[in-house]
Amino acid sequence: MAGVSLVLARDTVSGSALGFSLSRCVADESELLLLAVLPSHHGQGIGHRLLDEFMKRARKHGAARVHLEVRDGNPAVDMYRRAGFRPVGRRRNYYHAPDGKRFDALTLAQEI
């Protein structure tokens, strides 16, 4: 798919994947589709580095705005907010947990 990028975060010793981001750039906007880090490697700055790389690529492609969607309550919301993302929308009861609980989806964005 045109404009789609996959970035892997790898362990420098073993080369194994520790996390990834998937994004796409269309016209003057870039969207972070997925960002994930192995739970055993949370809190080590990997997610932040993947987010920084997403922002760098968005600027390189001429994006004026970046956005993403995340489950309300996901600890990553704090990371996104520290990076300058602000809420611009909410989808009520969008995500469904295996136990039947539902969670809102937050749309976050920022101008770059």
C-alpha cells in the first residue's frame, strides 16, 4: 500500500524484534496505525523511540498533521500526550474486551 511504513525496534545483541510501528502518510497527514512493544520491554523507552521515528518520517514526507487512535485507559495515552498529541475525538464503546467490557477510542492529533 502506498505511503505505508513499518519500523521494527530490534535488540542490538540478539537482533530479535522488541516492538514495531505501522504508519501511513497520505497527502499532508500521517497516521500512526499501530505501535506495540513486547510487554517484557515496557518502560525502556522503546515506544518513545518508535514514536519519535514516526514523527521524523511524517515530517520528511511533508505531513502538516499527525494523528492516531488509542483505547481510552491505555497507558500509552500518557506518552502520546507528553509528545504533544491532544484529544480531537472519541468513539464511544469502540473497543470490546474479551470479558465483555467496552472502551472508548480516543483520537489524538497534533500539527507539526
